[in-house]
Amino acid sequence: MSFPPKPRLQFADWLAAERASDQGRTEFLDGEVFAMAGGSETHNLICGNVLRKLGTRFKDRPCYVYTSDMKVRIESANLGTYPDVMAVCGERLFWVGSGSRKPISKAASLAIGRSVRKCPSKTMNQ
């Protein structure tokens, strides 16, 4: 018995569906959508420590450190996700799609997080 192929979404379609939903965050990877799990206390403590260390390290530099509330669009991996911590050094680029209400970073110098799927090894803009 064979199964029909899963339909693949475009990034803009995923983004519109996620913004219209109140069911929690999802991750987009190469046309597929995955639910994101919540973090544990230990996970949150680690993220907080990494965020604090990066913020201190990048003080007085042209770098910005973001929490998991900022989505990142990594076009080379066809990925849309909420990394636990993200740093952008240099020019900040934002993806603007139809109906965009919040900025979505297009360039991450560093993105730290867990993913439900293994991402391609080159996931950040060079």
C-alpha cells in the first residue's frame, strides 16, 4: 500500500497560517510543518544564560541578540523557525511578506535552538 505524497507548503503560506492560528508555534522546514514542544526548566535556564553571555559579549559591537520570540527565515535551508537565542551582527535584514505584522530576521550570525528535524549543515547566511 502506498501513501500519497504529503502536500508541501510555501513559506508565505506557512507564515499566514501560523499567524492566523492560536494553537502554538510551529516550525517550517522545506515545505513541511512541525509542532514545537515547550521547554523544560533546565532548557530555559540554559537559554537565559546563553542570552545573557552573548548580550554581555556583544556590548559595544554592532550586534543584536534576540530571544525565541523572533522568527528567523533561513532561505538556504528553506527553514522558518524560532531559535532559542539568535544573534545578528552587522546589518539586520527582515523578511517582509504580505500581511507581515512582525519582523522576521533574514540573516542570523548565530542561531541556537533545538529542532524537530535535522537541518542542513549550512543554515546561516555567510
